[in-house]
Amino acid sequence: MTKKQEQAAEAATTPEITGETEAKIEHKTPCVYCGPSVRGVARQYTVYASGNTPAALQHPAAKNLLVPVERFAQTRKALETAGTAESILYNKIKNEL
């Protein structure tokens, strides 16, 4: 996957953010964090209600793995498929831990 394709995939998976505060980021719909568990920050597959997403998930790769509940099944399948944008982002976060 080229850098341009990776950037396009990241843009396509970015949730819509309606506002930001120091403690949380507001989303219009409930979202699921599909990245690896980060101790003290977020557990994998945690569902965040509208407006309750931790600001710590603003890491460029992590925020792209915060997906609307409606896209959870599709994203989870993509995580298991090598070479997909979701898989690459997941591994990037995991390697940074």
C-alpha cells in the first residue's frame, strides 16, 4: 500500500468530530475503539457514547480506529486482513506501545 493510499484510507475511516474539550471529544453517534488496548487509556472494542470519547484517543492512528457502531463489523474484519489500512494502523499503534 502506497503512502497516498494509506492517507486516503485514514481519511475514509476518520469519525466526524463536532467539537473538542480538554477531557473529551464529541461524536454524533456512539463509536467503538478498534485499536489495541492501551493501559489507563482505552480497551479494545470499548463503545463510547456520543460525547464521551477520551481525548487521549486523538493519536493520529488511534482516532482512525474509532469507528461508528454501524461500521464495527466491517472494521473488525479489516483488522484481520493483512495489508488493509485498519490492520496497518492497528500494528502501528501496537508497535508504539
